[in-house]
Amino acid sequence: MATVLSVSGSPSATSRTARLLRHLDGRLTAQGHEVIPLDVRTLPADALLGADFGHPAIVEATRLFARADGVVIGTPVYKAAYSGLLKSLLDLLPQHGLVGKTVLPLATGGTTAHVLAIDYALRPVLSSMGAAHIVQGWFTLDKDIEVGDDGTLTVSPGPAEALAQVVDRFSDALGSRTALPAVAGRAA
């Protein structure tokens, strides 16, 4: 199937956003995709903030984006926009670093007042980077994500069902995009 890069733009080590992404990674893996997790917070701050394009960690992150057929980008919403940490990484990627990629934007936040952050803050950036297809994203309220003492994640039933549908649409879009070159190759 497809290779998916699952990017968490949360600066927190105990992030609900990152935990939600890792939870959804399991669904994509079960559907046959290779999923590569990337927590931006693990990249060196000096390389991100100093715009060190040649830093080995930034070079590797850029290589992971290039290798991926699809990208899931998750971010907490801060002040009605995606995280500054995520912006730091996106700024270091090539201008057309998402060309040919199917992208699923996801966001988490404390209030529904931020629900449009995906469409008004994140989607334009992803589009400007050349994403071939940006599937309908999803915003999940923090109160709908519960992390148990043992680290297990539970999503409230309604949002869990919606997230499953969003991930399945992303998976379907990946399947149709990765099938296109094979079909085109047979027609030649």
C-alpha cells in the first residue's frame, strides 16, 4: 500500500494531539499502510529556529516527507492557528515539498471556537506547498480525548466514529493515488 508520514506538531511530550495521531496510525497500519511517526518536538530546536536547512535532523525530516505518499499532519490549535513548532518545520521544507502527496490535516483544541483553524490557517499552507489532494480534515475537542494512567487513549464515541471515517477516506484517497501510476504504466 502507501507510505504515510504521521507528523505531530505539538511541543508537549504528553500531548493529546500526538497520542491521537499514534492511535490513528494503528488504524492506517491495520489497513496495510506503512506509517512513519514524526514528532516535530524531537527535532533540534536550534536547527528549527535557526533555519538550519543542512542540519542532519532537518535533512532526514525532509527526506521522510519526500518518501511519503501521504502525510497526516496533526496540531494543537493555539490562538486560532496551528502550532509555531509545526510552522518552523513547514518553513524548512522545500516550497513544493508536498507535491503529489495526499494530506490529512487534523487539529485538537479546547473550544469549538477554533474549529475553522484547519481550513483558514493550515489548509492554505498545505495547498501552497503543492499537496495533490487535501482530504477533509477533522477537529477534535480536548475533552473528547482521554488518556488513561497506563497511557491508553480513548476518544468519545461520536468523535471516534468521525475520526475513523476521516482516516478511512484518507486511506481510500491514498489507494486511488498509488494505483494511478501502476494503471498508467500498464496503459503505456
